[in-house]
Amino acid sequence: MTLFIQQLINGLALGGIYCLAAIGLTLVFGVLGFPNLAHGALFMVGGYVTYTLLVDVGLPYVVAIVCAALILAVIGVVFERLIFHPLRHAPHTHHMIATVGVMFFLISLVQEIWGTGFLRMESPFDGRMTVAGAQISTQRIIIVITAMVVLIALTLFLKRSVHGQSIEAIEQDRTGAALVGINANVVSMMTFAVSFALVAISAGLVAPIQLLSPGMGESLSLIVFAIIILGGLGSLPGAIIGGFFIAMAEVMASTYISVGAGQAAVFIVLMAVLAIKPTGIFGTVVQR
Amino acid sequence: MMTISDLSVGYGAGDVLHSVDITAAAGELTVILGANGSGKSTLFRTVSGLIRSSSGRVEFDGEDVTRSRSAAIVRRGLAHCPEGRHLFPRMSVEKNLMLGAYVGRRDRARVRTLLERTYELFPALQDKSHQSAGSLSGGQQQMVAIGRALMSDPKMLILDEPSMGLAPLITQQVFDAIVGINQEGIGVMLAEQNARSALKIATSGYVLAEGRVVLSGAAADLADNPAVQQAYLGV
């Protein structure tokens, strides 16, 4: 039982990380209609930026994460203007190829600045807490709480604020959005900024329990794509439920079966869901 | 109010509109008649900034808006209710309407008034205000689309085939609403295939064929014109 509770909280923590990263990916997909294949690389950049702000600059942990999120948001706007805006009339395959380019660029850039080896970021909260008899590291509790707070704030932003609604309006009908006076360029920039900020937060949260390396985005990238396909491309609740679902499957399978089974569980769950509902849990059939 | 002069529009291979001239006076109801593919929608999409013209000029409310973005044009007071409605299908009716007031959202009191006016015009929408727009019937969706356009507090409303796909009774309701909107002093430019009903409520009209204005004049004269009668009224 103790083991189960411990793994449950591990699953929640991992789910929080996955959700934040997956929402960023699903937002860009919903608004711009293409998958950002550089999302994992941005996750890695977010991790390294947080590391530098924490270790080299000496900011407190939470401040470092917030600053990293802001820096990545600015990078998001720059990328949108520099790379994706000029491609707006091109077919979507061009965007995808551009995101692959961005991915290689970012990986090389990080190798140049921080080197190719592993970096270790000490958790500022290295204590342990006892929850229902189980020993839980404080960092995981911090991850769960922060992820929840960010998820709630994000949902309020998307559903209640007029800027959030303009994102949703563009997802649902581009022409209709233009005709009510929503500027698609501004919404694109905002979407990239929010997406990149979220992936930076998830990287900043996970960094203390993982090692940093230029390749750390690759496995995340694969899992996050599985999540948004499972939840339904472009769907916000899909990304949240998919994120926690996949994380739980991964954690429980690796605890009770084997570590390898954890990796496999992600894709077994994905295949099972797609066999029953090919558009994903919340997916709608969209013709593009 | 709106002067379109020598407007040509092309989608790459040849022009779809050929030097079209149309004038719509403030507060009037102008009808654009034409068969499918005659260029009505292209004309409207150009006027509201969704597509660019290859030459010519669009003037609205004393200002050249030929190169303006859609957002700037809505802000100037020209609202476009497009063919096919283009609602936000998974948002509630009320959210659709509120997003219609996107450009004027800061004046909350005015938005309230506009929302009340919309519900007065289309009482059926009030009961459905929390349902998703995509779940409504075609007629109600058309009402949401017109209502959303009205929420931007326009001086002029362009309506692209609002009767398309609607039952005759519902079409009549929509036309009554259009007359009501026009009586409030809002200019209306209406594209229709349903020439008989449209000419009945219009002040003046234009007939488009293959991207050219082939006839124009007062609505009553057009209704009596043998060419129009033969082509559109089935006499």
C-alpha cells in the first residue's frame, strides 16, 4: 500500500510535467495546424535556462522558473515572427520541416553553450515528507502543486479572458475570427509565447529529479506527441487527461511489471485508445 | 456610405471580379443578385478585408479601406456576416455573440445594450444562450451569425446569402429581422439568390453575372425589368 501511494504521487508529478508540455504542443497545433517537432528541444532549452538562472545567476528556484518561462515566451514570439510567419501561405509540410530545423539548431546551440555532458541541478527542496506512511520527496510535492496552479491559471486564461477566447476562436473558425476583428498574427505570437512558457515551466520542475543533457527532449517529445494524439489533437482537456493517464500507466507499469514495461505502457495505451476512438478521447474530425 | 469603384479581384488564374462599381448609400438596403459563382461572395470577402483586390478601390464612411485589415474594417463600422456563417461551433451562443463585440469590448455598458438588442431581435436565441452554437438548427445558427455581426455595433452590415439552406418560413423570419435591422438606421448590403423576397425589401439593387455588374437600379425597377424577371424571378 505504501508503495502504491508513493507511486501514485510519482505518477501525479510526472503527469503534471507531461500536461504542461502537452498543452503547449496542443495549443500550437490547434491554432496553427501543425505539430511543433521542436517541442522536446524547447523543453531541453527551458531546463538549461532554468539551470543557469538558478546555479550561475543564483536566483531562487521559483523565480528562476518564472524567468525561464518569460525568456522562452520571448523566444516563442521571435520564432513565430522569424520562422513561421513568413511561411504562413506555404503548405503545412514546410512548417514541419522548419520545426525539425529549429530542433537541430537548438540541440547544437545547447551543446555549444553548455557542453554535451550531463548536468545535475540540485533540488532546492531536498527534504522528504511522509504522506499516508509513504516517503515522498518534497520536490515531487512541489511539482504536483505548481502544475495544478499553472493548469488552473491557464484554464481560466483560455476560458475566461478575451485573449484566451481569441485563441479558441481561431482554433474553431479562422474566417469567423477574422470577421469579428481578431488579429491572427497577434494570436499566433501569443500562442507560441504561452506554449514555450509552459514547456519551460515543465522543464524547470522536472530538472531537479532528472539529469540535464542535450538529448533530454527526445524521449519527452515522443511521449508528449502520444499524449496529444490520445487526448485528441488540439484539445485542452484531452491534453490534461491524456497527460495524467499516460503518466500513471507509465509509473504503475514500471513499478509493478518492469522498467521496460513502463515505456511500452505509454504506447500500448495509445494504441488501445486509437483502436476504439481513432480521433482520440476529445478529438473531433477536422478536415484541413 | 460605401463606394466600390473599378474593383477587380483574382485568385491567381484570371480575375473573378472585373472592374465592379457599386454604391450603397447610408442606411439603405442594397441587394446584390447573382447566380452561384457570379462573384457575390468574392465581392464581400474583398470589401471586408479577407482577400486582397488586384485593382480598384473600396471606400467606406469616407475612408479608403482597400488595403485595410479585417479588424480595422470592423472597427470602422462595417460588419460581414459570411456565407456559411463561420460561427465558433463549440462555443456557446452567448460567447459567440460576445466575441462579435470583440473590437468594442472595452465599452461594457454598450456591449450589454447590444446583447439585449440581439436577444430582442432574435428571442429564440435567449433560451439557447448556453447551448453550443454548433448544436442549433440552421435557422438559429443564421440568427447567431447575424447577431454576432450586429454585436460589433456596425454602421453597415453585409449579409451573404442568409437564406441559404433555410425553410421558407425561417427565411421569412430572417428577412423580417433584416428589415428590422435596416429600420434602426443600419445600412444593409444583401447578397441573395432569392431575388423575389430580396427585391421586395431592398431600396436599390445590382445584378452580377460572371464577375461583372450587368444591371443596376432601384429595386422596384429591377423587379419590373424583363431580363431580371426572366433570369431570377421565373416569370
